[in-house]
Amino acid sequence: MKNKSSSKGVLYRCLLYCIAILLLVMIPLRSFSQSTGELTTDSLVKMGFENVRWTDTPEERVYVVENSAYKIQALGIKKAVDIIQSMGLPEGRPCKLIVTNYNVPQVSLTYQPLTGDTTVVSGEDWKVSYNIGDSWDKVKKEKKKNSSLFKVDILVYPQLSYKNLVITQIYQVLFDLSPAVEVSLWPGSKFTGQIKIPIYNDGYGSLEDKIHPGHLTLSQRFRLPYNIYGKVAVGYFNADRWGADLSFFHPFKDERFSMDVRIGYVGVGYWNGFHLHYDDKMKITWSVGGNFYWSKYNTQFSVKGEKYLLGEKGIKFEMIRHFRYASIGFYAMKAEHANSNGGFRFQIALPFYKMKRKGYWPRINFSRNMGTIYNAGNEQRYYKEFKAEASDNIMEKNSFNPYFIKSELLNF
């Protein structure tokens, strides 16, 4: 009996030793993992990224950032990837970076380690996609660092308009500097309050000589299941319109293909100084179309059926090529009661490309970009559209395109 009791004691001691060794091994690993994630998120915050979060699960490590520090979205994403790589990737597990916009997830970048691969990680090793899987559910409840809520941007929008109607004059020109206050009040929201300050007006009427409001809008962004992105905006838009605008964007499984749907419910309204004249007779406008993105040349082709502000229905074709600092495109359109029309459009990024912020002090800069549309057919009555927000344009819409981001990861 004595030998049996002694044997049991040895077994118990061995079991306790094993448990102690396991605890000694696991605790440093966990603390190392925690310190890596915390140090990485702290570094991202120092670089100016907002809404930064992270979590570590047995399946993957997930980081979340929102780029408000760099005007070129792809450059900001590349900077975040560089920081995550330099601080250390998890061994034997994927690492995912989710990029948000106004706290709404847009795209994910995933590094999947390969067995036996000892090469240095580069942009080639990250897969970019609209699909975020269940990773957002894992990380969205984690505490945010450097929240974007209630932080004010004052962005100056240079706005150029021109027309060729006078036979003795090449162009009549209107140039405004239009500062706008932009602030997010809750996740997904943005308030925009803009003032138009005329700098040069030749042929655009006496109303454009007066300082008056521009966009006054409140918008809400959201993401639905099956990768459906949406935005609703209410308020005063451009093109002398006020009302509501609802838009959806959906990429298909082959993410080169996508579709857009947009519905507007608007009335006429114009400013005489700071006095608003408006009509409560509302009209519905809409646009439905499909897109194909040629990733080799970062070129998008679109065909849309549309109903314009005067009620005429038509079809529009666009081809837009996107570069790092510009987007340039051509368009052609035909509507009922109107002659065929077309032309080109461009959008260029404006300095200063790095935007610094000190706490909650308002940040002042030029808008991210500016652009114009050339109306080759000189159509003055038909094909009229409106922008729901001051920041809406072809360059901004493409900023979260996975193929464009991937190409910039390889080129920056």
C-alpha cells in the first residue's frame, strides 16, 4: 500500500508541474500578443488614424482603422499596412485590416501566411476585398482609440463653372471658394454646412455675386448584408435642389462587376443671399446601372438608365480612368426630347496631402480634390443632375475600390 500511495504522489506532482509549465508558457505568449496589438494600435493613432481597434482570436488577428490623415485613401491604407507589418504579424494565422469610413466598414485587407514562406511580406501578399466575413462582428465591440465623432473639418472647395453661349466671347466663367464645415455626429453620419464665396463671376447672374449657402445636408451611411452599401442624405443640395437622396452600391462575387441604384425626391430652391426661395412641388429622379472595372488599367465602364431633373428619361455611358492623383473620363448620353450629348470630366487631388489634427481643434485644409465637367454638346436645358453632398465625385467614389487599392499597394 505504501508503494501505491507513493506512486500516486509522484503522479500528482508531475501533473502539477505540467500545469505550471503550461501556465508559464501561455501567459508570456498572451501578454506578448496583447502588447503587440496595443503597440500597433498606439502607433496607428500617432500616425493620425481614427476609430482604431483590434482583437486577437484563435482564428485571426483583426485591426480596424479609418484614414483621415491622408487625402489619398490608398496611401493612407498603405501606411497602415506598413505599421502593422513592422510591429509583427501573428504566426500561423491570418491578419486582417478593416478600413472604415465614418465608422462603416468598407474593405478588408488580409494577409494569409503560407507554410514555409520566409520571404519579406509586401503589398503583393495582401488580398483586398469588399468582403469582410465575420471579422467585423469580432472586433466592432472593442474599445475605439481616437474616435472620429465630433471632430470638425473645415474644407475649402474650389468650384469652377464655365459655359460658351456668347458668340463674341470664348467662355463665361464662375469661380467660387466654398468652405464647408464637416462633422460626424454619430456612427455613419456626416453634417455638411457650406458657404459659397464668389471670387469671379462673368455671365452667371446677380445672385451668384452674393455670398450664399451651398450644401446644407445631413447624411447617413450604412452597410447591409451581402455587401450592399447605402447612403441617405437630406437637406439642400446643389443645382438649386432640396429634398432627399437615397443611393445603393453592390459589388458582385466577381468584384470587377457592380451595380448602382439612386433615387432622389427633390424640389426647386435657390438662395438670394441668405434668403431661401423654394417650391414644395417635388419630383422623383432615379438612376440604375451596371459597372465593369478593368483592373489592369484602373478603368471603369458604366451604363446607366436615368431620369433627370426635368423628367426626361435617358441612357448614359461613362469611361473613367483612375490615377493616384486624378480621375479622368468621357461620357455620352441620349434622352427623350433632347439631342445626344457628351464630353469629358476630370477630378484632381488637392494639396496638402497629409492632414494633421490636434485633439478636437477644427482642422482647416483644401477639399480632397476638385473637378469639372466639359459639356461638348453645349446642352443647357436637359440632362440636369445634382450632387447630394459637397464631397460626392468620381474620385471619391473609387477611393475604396479593392483593385485600385491593390494597385497602389504595389506602386507606392
